[in-house]
Amino acid sequence: MEKARTAQGGGPPKPSVEEIDGLLDRLAVAPGCNLIEALQGVQARLGYLPREALSAISRRARIPLSRICGVVTFYAQFYTEPRGRHTIRCCRGTACHVKGAQRVIATLERELGISEGETTPDMLFYLETVACLGTCFLAPAMMIDDQYYGVLTPQKIERILRSYRTEAR
């Protein structure tokens, strides 16, 4: 399964068995439940799908853990490790590459203090690169959650990150 890394270790505490059981009660996880909806509900509450939650879903829904893990690893929407509150997707497609995607990625890594595939120690940002955002006219571009940002410069990136940090306080 995927391993999102946090810079310098850390991350949120693992949910307790009681917390997981209560959550599965509220989501009505039982035999015949919609597995995708159950996984989405758990991830929406916990921010990721810890192994303990997957095992509990398996027991309650009577679905083999191997099948659940297959679903979780098949769909990109599911995470098995904690990620930052905001996901930054930096485009490295052709148009962005030509217009400075490497400079954008380097600026993000420097400003966040992490590399691609890592989460900031404060759990605010997770950084990943993608093959294409489909916004070539904005090159170089990135997304934070569902918001697009384009024609990026190092100064613009610094301002954008600062606004997210200010909002988080």
C-alpha cells in the first residue's frame, strides 16, 4: 500500500479502537454495505484509512481484508497514511515543463521543507506532482485541493502558501 511520508516523522495519533467502532456504527458498516461509501466515510472523518479501520471494516462487513486492500490501492482517492490538510498537485506536463515546472517544484519543496510524496510536519500540506492538470494555458500550474493556480513564479507561490498558513491559524 501507498506510503505517504511526513518530513521528520510525526503525524496525527492513530485513532483508538473505540473511535473506529463508533465511526463504523455511525456509518452503518455491516454485511451488504456499500464498501466504497464506507471507505469514503472513514477517510472523511480520519483523513486516511489506517490498517486498524480496514480490519474493522473487514470484520463488520464480512469482506476479506485482501479485497478491501485491493479496492483501496486501486482507487487514487484513498490514502493509507496521514496526509496534510491541503494537497498540492504540481503539474509536470509538457507545457508546464517548458514554462518552468521544475522551478515551481523546487520552490514548493524549499518553501514547504519537504519533497514530493511528503507531508509537512504541521500536517498542513502534502506535495505531489502529476503528469497533467489539463490547464496548459495556465502553465506553469498547480492545484491546492480543488483550486487552480497558474502562471506561477516563486513570489506568487510564496504568497499563495502564506495565505493558506494564515487561514490555518
